[in-house]
Amino acid sequence: MTPLISILIPAFERPEYLRRSLEQIARQRFERFEVIVTDDSESDAVEKFIGTQTFSFPFQYRRNRPAVGTPRNWTAGLDLASGEWIKILHDDDWLAGPDSLSHYAQAIRPDIDLIFGGYEAVYEETGTRADRTISSTQFNRLVRSPNRLFAGNLLGPPSVLMYRRTLKESFDPNLKWIVDWEGYIRMLQAHRAVYIDRVLVCMSYNPTQVTRSCFGNPEIEIPEVLAYYQKQGDRTHSTWITYDAWWRMIRNLSIRSVAELDRYAKGAKVPSFLYRMVRHQRCLPLHIWKWGPISKVGMFLSFNLNR
């Protein structure tokens, strides 16, 4: 039986997480799927683990030599996939219940190329959980204005997404911090999508995640958002919601001069509105901007002056 869904699992040095992910896949009631693990590990830990396993579903494993890095490894198994639909599942995430794949399969329609599902955030260090599923109304707002994702990635990690294999848009391999929602924006601008408003995936928050090393680092954040601006232009700050995302980033990174901004830009072109925003924030000490109501008023003033 030809698989309908190809589950791509990018693995990296975490066989204990991968075991959990594969165990939950084995529980699925939907059967028309295959699993492809692509391994970017430097050690043999994942390969040795795979060698001890037997699988009740079609399975392929490939060690990347040399390693291809994130996010290239997310889709490194595409050339091995035979399914019409691609389901990325990070090795530390897992399907929430035995019917998760069934719900994705039931949402397939001829006019749809993207299927997003709800997810539950699982904080491994504390054991706490939080349902991050959004409403259909919230999703429809994102479809109408995908750049809202800059203000907050309400959709979640790539593990929530299933997409048609013929999709031409993909995740930008030059990005790390904003790679998920930047890719979603381009996908939503070009393709029709549906949302399943129930928890289908559990997302792990743990100390080994790549994004932890990116958060709050202007050496990474500034070049990446400038790359995003080069693709999307004025749509990145045309509403107060998206403008506020830029405002909070400049404030939270404590950037207080255009020279400092230029240094972090590393030669990338900085739009004039961002220079003006930095100058606006210099009107008050940084610790005052950290107070929410003051920051919000300042942002609205800056937004109107920058239009």
C-alpha cells in the first residue's frame, strides 16, 4: 500500500527523545504512512539506537554525512519519501494521541495544501503543560494577514504542520531563530490552509533546543529579521501589531544607537523606519520603556510618526 503521509523526523544526538516519538507513532490507528529518520548527529548514539529497533510500519534511516544542519535536516528525507503529504515531526516532539494522524488525513482536500493542528507545550524541566491550540477565528486572521506571525507565532513549531509534497515554498536554510514562522508566512501567502483546532502534537521545551541559544542574541536576531524585511518589505510593519513586534525587539535587545544597530546588521541594509524607531526609544531611559503601559504609548506614538 502506497503511503499517503511521509513522516520526516530530523534527529540529532537525542535517542531518548526519538524513542518516545517513534513509540507514539506506532500507536497510530491510521496506517497509510511511512517514517523517515535523517540523522545529523556527530556521535553514533542515534544510529546505534535505530539498530536495536524493529518497526511495525515502513521505516527508513539515513545518516547525513556530512551533517546538513538545521533547518536543512528537517526536510533531508524528502528524496526518500513516497507519500503525497509530508509531516515533519521533530525528534523531541510526539503525536498527542492514537488518532492524531487520522485527524490530519481527514482534513485533506483537493484545494488545500497546508494543514495545521493544535499543540500542547510540554516543559520537560518542570513537567508542566499548556494547551496552545488557537481558535478558528485566530487562524483566519493569520490567513488574511500572515505577517501577524512576526508579532507572535501562534501556529507553533514545524511539527504541527502537514503539507502537500508539491509545495514549492520551504523553510529558509539560512535562518535559525525565525525559520518556522518566516516559512509559514510565505506558505500562507501562496497556498490555501486549514486548521484543526484540537491538540494533535506535543511539543517539547527542553534545554537542548537550538532556539534557546538564539533567543535574546542580537547577533542572530537582527540579521534574521532584516532578511525577513528584505522578503516582505513594508508589510512587516504596516500595522501597529507588527510594528509593536519590531518595537519590542529593539527594546528587549537594549539597542540604543543606530551605530549599534548597524553593527548587529553585519552589512545588511537597515530600513529607515528602524533607525527612526531606535531614535524614538532614546527619548527615555531603557528601564522606563520596560514598563508595559509606557512602552505601549511610546510604540503608538512612534508608529504614527513613522508612517
